[in-house]
Amino acid sequence: RNSRDSEWQKKIDVDESINLGEILDPHLVGALLKAYVREMPQPVLPCETFSQLENAYKAVEGLLGRGPLSADQLGPFVTILLQLPEPNRVFAQRLFSYLHDVQCASDENLMTAANLGIVFGQYLLRRGGDADAMADPGAAMADLKTQTGVVRVLAEFWPVLASELPAVPPSCTDGDHHRRRHRRRRRRRRRSDYIWRLRV
């Protein structure tokens, strides 16, 4: 990570208010987002949802690239997202809304939904289990396919999924933000305590 990335990352780590609109380099925004989700102690899509997401992906895998998927076809993904803890779900909603916007500009940025799956998949979901099972190369490759595929589906068809989910709460006002910040200074911070603060 270069010094510029580190400077902005430190602002996030010390709970400093971040306005990504101040960053003119889109590559820096992407680097910060990738670093943020990579360093979270638990993935946004919890390990216990991996098998469900894997099955949901396999059900639509053969349909990818053939046109839009319907709400019925994406129903299993909606069910899983609705079961997430609220902080995870809200963060996922903001994140995949952003990733959808990125892939919509793939003619310019080359970041298709499939490429976003490659970049972010391994950080947003992973299978739980013992180290020996995860060390199996065959199993690891199968899991990587699921990870990239799930993120591709969520990014590519997010508007359809979002229409079936509760509305995302509005961003906190400045006053609310400072009150929350003051309370959090009274206890030890954990990254998972403020995943909602990265506004994408």
C-alpha cells in the first residue's frame, strides 16, 4: 500500500469523518474500499451463509450472460440478504449499490461485474471450517468460483435485489455522527463496530 492510500486509511482507522467525494482519483477509492473489506475481522456475508449462497449461485450460473435475471430467479439471494444481521445487510446494500454503479461504467473502467467478483469475492464471503479443508486446492478453487460468482450476481443485478429489500437508512447527520463518535471513544473500537461509516 502506498503512502497516499495509508494516509486515507489512517483517517478511517481513527474514526475520522470521511467524504469520499474529496478524493479525485477513482483508483484510490477502489483501493481503500478493497483494503477496508479485506481487513474486516469477519466478511460482510457471514461464513454461515456460504453454503446457501453457493446453492443460490449454482441455480443461476447457467443463465448468466443470457440477459437479465428476474426477481423470482434471484429470490434465494434476497432471502439470504434478509437474514443477515442489520449492520451487515445495510453495509451490503450500500456496497453492492456502489459496485453496480461501477460495473455500469465498464466500457470506460473495464470493471465488469465478473471482474468485480474477482477483485472482491474472496473478501466479502468465505466458507467457515478447519484449515485442512480450506488447504485442499480443489476445494479452494471451487470456493473461489463461488465467491467471484456470487459477487458478480449481486453487483450485476443489484437493482432487482434492492427492490425486494428494506430501504437503506439515511446517512447520519453531522450532529448524530459526532454524538456517536463521542460515545465510541469511551470503549475500545473494533472495525466491525463502524462498518457503516464507509460511505460508498
